[in-house]
Amino acid sequence: MKGQKQSRTDAIEKRIAAITHVLQQLINEGERVSTMVSGHHQILKQLPGYEDAINELKKKVAEKPSEGEEAKSDGKTSK
């Protein structure tokens, strides 16, 4: 019986190690994407017309009503 428990424990430890490895890869990829987006943003800010484009987008967002659903506060949990 002890051998079965040990092999099950070993299998669980291997699964946890595999999950940990995958999560670390996802974290690393997220950091790479964040760095890349930041770099692109810095480049875009140097382009001519950047400020004008940002101001125009701000105006459009201010004029346009929200596209999300209205929140209902009846106290019930939605399904």
C-alpha cells in the first residue's frame, strides 16, 4: 500500500512541476509582450501627428456612449 501512495505522490509532484513550468513560460511571454508594446508605444509617440490623433480619439470616446451592458443593481447574482 505504501508503494502505491508513493507512486501517486510522485505522479502528482511531476504534474505540479509541469504546471509550474508552463506558468513560468506564460509569465515570461507576458513580460516579453509588455516590453514589446511599451517599445511600440514609445515609437508611436515620436511620429508626427501623434498628439492630434490622441486628441481626436479622446473626443470620439467622450462623444460615444458606452457599448457595455447597463449594470443592474437589484442585489441578485447574475447567471
